[in-house]
Amino acid sequence: MLLIMESDTREDFKVNGNLTVVANENVTDFGDGSIEVEGTIYSDRLRANTIGGPVTLQDIAYINGSFTVPEVSTPSNPVATKHTFYVDTTGKFKSVNNSGIVSVYHPATTKGDLQVHNGNVLVRLPVGSDGDILVADSAESTGVKWDNTIVNTTSNSDAGTSNTVTITGNTTTTTTIIIERPYGSYTTSVYPHIKNGGSCNIFCAKSLPNTVGNFVRINNNVSIVNSGSITGTWPVYTDVQLYKTHNEANGDYVVYNRKTIDLTVTLATTTPIEFNIVTTGVFLYSVMFDSISGPCATFYCCKNSPSLNSGVITRIISAPGLNNCNLNITWPLNDGLFLSKTTSSDYPGSYIIIDNFKNTNSTVSITLTGTSTTLVPTNTFPNYDKKSFFVSIKSSVSGSPNAIFSVSKNIYTTNANITYTGCPGITTLEQLNLTWNANNLLYLNKTGTNYNGVYDLVFTRLN
């Protein structure tokens, strides 16, 4: 059948039911059964016909709810606000906009690949090597990269170990073990449970088991009667130990230290390796070689603006390895924290980092205004006496002062022994000031009227 409709005016052509068009035996004169439309086909439903044949639109087949499309090269750019979708000759599903930007909707090709956005389109991030971790890096086109120099070795919430130990006598022959390690670098806080005892914070470091360890004691509060002290010793081939230099106050003391490994960093030569990408912050790091011997140290690190060429970094204690190989931490302009060693060929390998403020059980935020003192909330710090701890303080206020305070107090009738390391305000040099006076609670203030706002306090373990 050949059906031709021609008219000088618009006329509707309507079919109730099915319209079937079949090829004529004389295809040349009467057609092959196709419907050619110069306008638009409108349909409420587009389905396969009763014998399973598809609806085909220029090689795009729709049948039983599925599309079948041919593979093509990148098509021409569509007009503005439109997108052309296609499958390329490698089988990837893509689209192109009027600017010629091609989006790949499944760019992964290999087991473990990730899909990330580069600011314009999704792209493939190839799988890293075994042991790599994914880190943010604004210098990369994707904003992220695989890194094998930083390895997070713990996922628990350990806030360190707070133990009660018994200390008696007054000589090194009556010592009490507090850290069962033959080498390394650690931070320890000590205060008495019993009356009249001394208190302090202690740093220790030892690079070789067959040497005597180094000690730095700060915030020392002597015993009430005989003015004796708590001190430490780290003999050859044995563990970190405490003892008293006085006969009084035999009994229980609270000892806190953190031994959980937070990071490991691989150092090959003297080239510094980035281990923390933050550009500001407050940290107390203990670092040691992950072997039977090697350099170790503990550092205060404070920085309150990325624009500073270096933060305030203090190596509190260290034990160098052979050839006087020491450890350094640097914090360059607009960059993160870097660890390095001072000799190239000595002690290549993995270094352990302990972040002494990580996963603590005591944090609080307070608002500082002007130079007024503000009480640290008593639900966090209810103490009048007998406590030793470190606290980091910082704010999100741009350029504001930050600090680490080392604090110890052994009786309520005296002021606490407090030391400070930190950065003053960038432009007006305000500092933070922490007070814990006799018969009083813990207070914080600024020494100037600028940088008002919320300040975050993170304590090492308080109980």
C-alpha cells in the first residue's frame, strides 16, 4: 500500500489502533516499510512491536526498556546549555558540552581505581601501591594523591596510659618502672595520690639500649616537708624508672604517658619528609627510630599563621645516634610539618611519631574577650590541687595567639608551676596566660585586647 497525503493546509492524520507499515515487493517504487518524518514524533509510550523488533533512531535501538547505541568518536559540540551523550570507541560513557569539555562517567579502568573530580569533570585516579594512603594535596590536579611516606599505624582511640604506681624509699635502689622500653623518647606527667608528695613533668630519651637515658624534668614541685623531688632514671639495658629523693610521702603516685604509635615516616637521607600537612596548629611530638637503636627526640611545635617562615619549634630533649645523627622538625612557609635527620647514610628507615595530644579524653572550648580571665569549665577541670598535665590552646581566629602549657601542682595551698611555649598574636603580639593559683581553679586570659573569640583547649589525660 502506498499512502500519500498532500495538502496546501495543515491536516491531521489520525490512526485509531495499530499502524503497520511493511515493505512492498517493489521496494524501489513503493518503499521498504520505513516511516520518514521531517518533523517530530510525539509518543506517550515507545515500545517494541509484537514480534520483538526495536524502534531504531539512526542506529540507536530502544527495546524492552533498554537502549543500544553504537560506539562513536567525539561528536561535534552541541549548542549552548545542551549536552551530547555518547559511547566512545573504548566503550566509555561520555558527554560533551558546547565548550568541548568532555565528561567521563566511568573513568576507572583498573581494579582499585578511584573516580575524583578535578574541578571540571570526573577523572580517573589510578590505584596506589600497597601501603599507600590517600592524602589531600592542593598542588595535584585532582586535589588528592597517594602517599607512601606517611602511614597511619593505629585506628584506636587510646588516649595514653594513666596508672597508679607505688614509690617508696629515697634512692635509685628503690625505683618504680613506668615505661617498659629499652630506648625511645617519651613524655610523662607525675603527681601524688598521697599527702606531701612531689609532682612534675618529665621528658626522657635514649637512642641505644647500652647507654644511660637522658632526662629533662620541668614544673618540679618538691615534697612539702623535706623539699625532696620526684626524678627519673633509665639505666643500660632496662626500662624507664622513677624514684624519690626523700624518705617522706611513700605511697601511690599517678603517672601518665602515651606510647601509642600514631604515624610512621620513612627517612632515607637528610631530605625532609612531610608528615603532617596542616599549616598551623599546636603539637607535642615524640619521635624515635623504629629499631633497636637510633636517634630520638621530643618537640614542641606551635604556629599560628601559614605566612610565618617557621613556627616556634623546640627540641626539648634528644638522644642522637651514631655520628651524632639527630632529628629535626621544620615548618616552612605555607607548608606542613617536615621530619629529617642530620646525617645522610645513618639510620635510613622507619621513624615512629607519637602525637601526645591525640585522642585525649579532655577537651573544652572557652570564649576570651579582652584581657578578662575566663574560668576553665569545672566539668572538665574541677581540681584545686594534685595534677600534672600538658594543655594545647589555639583558636580559629586568624592570627590569634596559641600555646602549649606544661603544668604541675602538688598541693592546693601553692600556685601551680607553669611553663609556656607558643606564638603571640601576629600583629599585636598578645600572648595566652594560664593561671592556677593557690586555693583556686584554672583560668585563661589574653594579655591584650585583640583576637577575641573561641579558644580550644586540649589536655593530656587528666584522670
